[in-house]
Amino acid sequence: MRLKNIISPCISICKTDPVTGYCYGCARTNEEKKIWKENDTSDDWKKSNLKDIRKRMSGWQLDTFEESYSHKVKKGISLFKKKSLENIS
């Protein structure tokens, strides 16, 4: 039984770089995205993957990811998605 869910690193900027194969928003591969959605994926794997994706980012990409992911963990929605919804209303 899980005591605390580990929040997906998706920050709603879902576009894959054709050269690296990494998502511009979260730096995951398409395969990693699939693994996150599987019910039997362990928390240890998710924690390890979060470390891996952070190592793939640097500079403004890492700063933007950290800010939006932190907001998502605290508030349940990424900053990008929050801004998108505000623009609709």
C-alpha cells in the first residue's frame, strides 16, 4: 500500500524533441511516460526517474520544470495548465 502518491512529472508541455526523444516539458521518453501510467510501477522507480529527468535538463528548462512541478505537487495543477485555463475564462 502506498502512503503517498508520487506526482507525475508532466507539466503539460507535451512535445517530444525529435533529436533526443525527450519531452520538452518533463524530459521523459515516451516509454517512461507509459511506465508512469502503469499501476504496478514502483515508487522507487518513479523517484529514480525523477532524478534521471532532472539530470537531462539544465538552465532555464530545469528552472521552469522545477517551478511548475513544485506548483503541481502543492496545488494539483502545473503552472502551464493553470495559465491555459485562466486564458479560457
